[in-house]
Amino acid sequence: MVEGRRSEVLRRFFSGVTEYAFCTEIGVADPPLVDYLSEMLVRFVRNEEIYSVRDVRGKRLDRVADMLAEAQQRQGPARRQVHRQIGDFILFWTGLYPEVIDSVRQNGGKDSLIDYPTQGKRAYYIASTIAVDKEYAPSEVLERLSQQFELCVYGLSEVRRQWEERDGDSRLLVN
């Protein structure tokens, strides 16, 4: 029961702060887009959701280059899911924690040469073009995420600023 209450508190918190940042601070009145982003934040509170893409052996993939290679191995809804996750992963890190992206680039490795915004836009676009019967992420929203990627990055940076300004509330974000 405590977990259910915690999830609802997080959902309300992220919904409110995301709506405020996007609608009030930057003037983006797009409820389906804002709802998608707040739900992404709720999902990503759990570390295993951030790193949900796994290879065929079940190994967790934590590099965009590996996720992109895995997406090429998938078909249909599974491919859409991986591309959507790549877009979410990149948007999350570039919008909320750009210092992590800077660290990845400085440390070298597979992802050091990846243009994250370009790959995030591309991943959302590809996901938007793959038809599925039913999913909570409509193709229209994924297409808007692709087209307005930089605006969403900025909006998420505002979300972070807002939650950091709310003294004491950020303790809700701890896993």
C-alpha cells in the first residue's frame, strides 16, 4: 500500500511540475505531450526502467550505440519500443542531467561521438512510423517529440529547476 501511495504522490508531483514548466514557464500547451513527459519521469524513477533495453542474452544495455544496434535486430512493435526507449533515454539525460552526457563524452567509449539530440529525434521519428494496435504513446506524440526535441530538452531542464526549488520535495525522487 505504501508503494501505491508513493507512486501516486510521484505521479502528482511530476504531473504538476511538468505542466507548470511547460505550460506556464515556456508556453507549451500540449496536454498529450506534457502527459507523456510526466509519465516518462514517473517510469524513470525506477532505475531498471531507464535501462530497460536488453540484448538477446538479457544483458542490460546502457549505451545508446548498443541500443541502436539492438533496435536494428528487432521488427514491428518490438522495434518501435526500443526506438521509443532510445528517444526517452536521450531526452531524459539531455534534459535533466546534461552533466552526465558531458561526462560520457569526456570518458570516451562507444557513445562519445554520438550526437544525442540528433539520435533522440531520429529514434522518436522511427518509433512514430511503426504502426501498433495499442500503446500508451500515440504516434502523433512521438512525432511531436521528434520535431520539438530541443524544446522538450529545455522544458525538462525547467522541470529540474522547479523540483530543485521546491525545498524538501526532491526527496521523493530517490529510488
